[in-house]
Amino acid sequence: PYIDIVATRSRDGKTLTFLCVNRSLEQDIPTNFALAPPEAAAPVEVDQIAAESRYERNDEVEPEHIVPLKRTLPLNELGGLSIVLPHDSVTVIRVPLNSSKH
């Protein structure tokens, strides 16, 4: 009940984007996406913003204390994706799609 996910495909059909929110204040939640192996491609781009506590913030002393973490993830052998959604976080996942399927 803590995870909310919205998925959308880009207008040009080349990218599948997931917006993931973990509303739990304490629990990091491992999450798996089953993607169509011939359609999904790697690398998958991830932008994730989280902090140890919801009371942490950016301010004039530390203006970049909390910033989005950018990284890439591989697809697993079945073409799926596994990621941990940290507690109280927002994660955007962009999966490139093979153009042969469009």
C-alpha cells in the first residue's frame, strides 16, 4: 500500500517511463518490473531523490544536501528490471524501447 507507480509511453514510442513513489516513512521496498524482453532495451536511466529522514532539507548552508541521484541499471536475463525504492522517495525510471516494435 506504500508504493504508487504510474507508467507512460512517449509520443514517439521510444521510451517507457515509470514514476514511482514510496510513501513508507521507514521501509525501503525492493520492486521488480516484468518488461517484454524483445521490446525493452538497456541501459535503463534512473533519477531518484530520497533522504534518510523526511525532515532533511536543502537550505542556504547546504543548498545541495538532497539532490536527485542519476544512474543506469541493466535489464535482468529475462528483460525485467529490479530496483529498491527507498523510504519516502520519488524515482523516475526511463526504459528505452527497441524501435522494431513500433
